[in-house]
Amino acid sequence: MRKKVNILGIPFDSITMEETVDCIFDFFKGDSCKSVYTPNPEMVMTATKDPDFAQVLQEGDLVIPDGIGIIIASRLRKNPLPERVAGYDTVQNLFQKMKDTSYTVYFLGAAPGVVEKAAKRMKHQYPGLKIIGSHHGYFQEKEEIAILNDIQEKSPDLLLVGLGFPRQEKWIAKYKNDLPVKVCIGVGGSFDGMSGKVKRAPVFFQQIGLEWFYRFLHQPSRWRRMLQLPKFLWYVLRDTYIK
Ligand code: UDP
């Protein structure tokens, strides 16, 4: 049983990047579909106000800390998580390992055109990677059946779902048991990054824990979302020392 660290009601797995990739490869060999979620502070804050979302995250088979804010919170709670395990990096590490195997992947999410470009760039970056299908994330409810049928038919080992939170996690929880898939991961805006539409922060910013600041500089429209970070840390302090 893996150690869990509870941050405002969300149980994070105390796990390194390397262990995460190994764990997902173990999931590939299993006989049921496993869910992998990558909450950041904004998502945890949303979960404090949305009990359905909180429950979905609590029932995740693997819950990894995307964002330095979660690591800081675990330290404040004197139960430090070993390292940041960003969803984007996890997927890149999986691709690196999957490219030499027969495991397959399907991309669901992002704008029309972007997801296809992401698939094309990833095939180029990881020759041998088997991306067997993709669909954009701006579909109507009535189109969902056709998408589910496509996934059923292609039976990928890995389904990446990038519809934005909390929709992507709720979507995974709703359908995972009906799909012949081994692992579903909620990947947020990762397809935007893979397609080149959104640039990832330079490694330097990532290493000093300021990736969020780099994103803010490049997408200032996100400032309202970023205000969640100090609020999140205050809630964690309150939860740790006052309650
Ligand atoms: N998205 C989608 N369908 C929608 C709304 C959003 O596929 O109805 C996609 C959007 O194009 C983007 C991703 O969901 O690729 C959300 O990205 P964001 O950067 O907001 O997510 P984060 O990584 O912060 O969770």
C-alpha cells in the first residue's frame, strides 16, 4: 500500500516520477481501467467547493502532485511529498518508454486542429509511439456516443483526456468502466503544449518552482486563476494549525 498525503481532503500518492511511470506500466498489465489524476492547487480549491469533484479525485487510482504549491503544502503539513510529478512530464516519460513497446495511446481533448498537431509532433518526437486515435474536446453531448464508439473500437491501452478540470476527471470517472482501456489520465492543457501552441516554461523556471510565474507572464489572462494559490496556502495553514 502506497503512502498517501492528505491535502485539504485530497489524498496524494507519495511517489516519485520514476515510480509513477513504473506504476502506470503495471496498470497496463491489469485487467481493469485505472484513473490517474494530476491535481494542482487550483483543482484542490475547486474540490473544496465541489463535493462530486472531490469524490472523483479521492477515488483516483493514482493521484500525483502537479504544481509546486502541492509540494509546499505537503511540507507545511510536515508530511513532505518526494517531488513534483507534473502531468505533462509524466506523459512525456510514458511516451519515451511506450515507444519501444506495443502499448497504444488515444488523445481526447483540446481544440480541433490542435490535438492532431499534438499527435503529429509526438509521433515525430517519439518514433515508434503508437497513437491510434484522437478527437478534439469541443464536442456536443450528442457527439459523445460516436467518440466513445471510436475509443471502444480502437481499444487503446492509454487514454489521455484533456478537457480542462473538473470536466476531464468527471468524464473519466463516468466512462472508465465502460471502456476497454487500461489507464485514463486527466492531462489538462497538455495537448496545447505538445502541439507547440503553448510553450512550456524553461527548465530553469521549473527547477526553481516558478513555472506558474512563467505561465502568468505568457498568459496574463490566467491571473484570476493564479489568485487561488495564496488562498490555497492559507487554507492549508489553517487546516494544519488552527482546525
Ligand atoms: N478544452 C476542451 N474542451 C472544452 C474546454 C477546454 O478540450 O470544452 C481543452 C482546452 O482546449 C485546453 C484544455 O482543455 O487544451 C484545458 O487547458 P488548461 O490550460 O485550462 O488546463 P490546465 O492544464 O490548467 O488544467
